[in-house]
Amino acid sequence: MAIDSQSKKIGEFLIKIGAMQTWQVEEIQRAQKSGDLRMFGELAIVRGYIDDKALMLYVESHPKLTRERA
């Protein structure tokens, strides 16, 4: 299973805003590659790397995602 582009984008965003470290993003991507089907944000929250606020910053910074949720 390849790491999808959405996972890469959210990881880069969260690193950029200082919400996550590179190693944390890589750890989540390894878990996804190993077969964990949960979304990047869910894994990051479950592992305690980010909170809902950081995830919402990502969603709000991508208007297309906000429209898709509506």
C-alpha cells in the first residue's frame, strides 16, 4: 500500500505549522504503509501528536475539504 498524497500533504502542513515533528509524520506513514487503514489525522490524534485544533487548521486551510464535508 502506497502512502497517498493526502497523507503527505497533511503531514507537510502539520510540520510547517509546528504541530508535528518529521519523525512523527514518518511514523504515521509507516503505520499506514503497513496496513493501518485509519486516516492520517485520526492516527495523529490517537497517538497524542496533535489535537483536534491542529486538524481543524488543516481542514480550514483547504476550502475544498470544507466543501466536501458540507
